[in-house]
Amino acid sequence: MRERSLRQANWMGHVLAVNAPHALRHWLTGGGSLTAKLKQHSATFRVQVLHQHVATCLADETRAIGLHRPGRVWEREVLLRCDNTPVVYAHTVVPMSADATDWPLFSALGERSLGTTLFGDPRVRRGALEYARLRDTHPLALRARSALKEHGAAAAEEQLLYARRCLYRRRQGTLLVTEVFLPSVTRLVPRTWNTR
């Protein structure tokens, strides 16, 4: 039982409950598209796909996506890069019960941003944000650090990772997006536009 609790996060409905550093709070709580916000903070933005395949959902995702126990889902994991620096590790799951009419573009996203698709579709309903502080033993913390190491970025082993997640609905389908904010995101500054 103790082992299982170390691999799950306590998801909270308010960002103050996870005691996130001040520099991270506006990233965690920002409304609208995270993709659009990251583009405003970089000269070049890129979605690096790590994988997209069938997998078993994580234990703390089960109830959120309407399953009684961990089951098979479509899983997509990406690194969001600003000026080639990974700043967010994103993990998306879609229950296998969803069909192509629920999420018609999901299987063909490639390196396009999922956020652009979600915020551009008026039929998508966004749920409330939830927040968590991820232990080192949480699967998403392990995967995020592994992806950083594999792709030549510092993994920030000693730092807690903070995440947010949101459930989206379209027709009969649900889709859960979890965004793990890497320490490098706090070093981003808004781009200044020359208006002359």
C-alpha cells in the first residue's frame, strides 16, 4: 500500500494547496492555451513527440477518465521546447472507448500542438484545473527526468516537479492532459516586440 501511495500524486483543486514557488504559479494557473503562452516567451517553439501509442493509464488517472481500474488508453508524451530548451513535459491519455469522431485529430497530430487543437474547437469543453507536487517516485516525474537525460538536458534531480492536469470532453469522449513544468520554465521572459 505504501509503494502505491508513493507512485500517486495528491491532486488538488487550488494551486496554493501544493505550495508551488511563486515563479511557477502564473504558469500553473494561466488560463487559455499553454502553447500560445510559451510562444510569447520564445523565438522558436517546438513540440517534440516522445511517443504516441497504446498503454495502461496511471493509477491516479483512472478515476479522472472514468475507469474503475487502470486500463488501456491511447497515450501521448511530448516535450515542449522554447528556443530548443525543454520547459514542459506533457502527458495525454484518451480512453480506448473514445472513437475517431470524439477526437478526430488526435491520432494524426504529429508535432503539432494538442493545445492548439483543443482551444480551436468550439465543441471541446474544458474541466477545472487540478494541481500536484510530484514525488521523485511518481511515474511522470521519472519519465520527465528520463526524457530530459535522453535528449541532453539537465534533469534537475534535486528539485520537486509541479504539475497541473485538466480533463477535456468532446462529444462522448474524454481526454486528460497533464503538464509537468520543468525548472527551466521559470527562466523564460516575455518577448519584446519592436513597434517601430
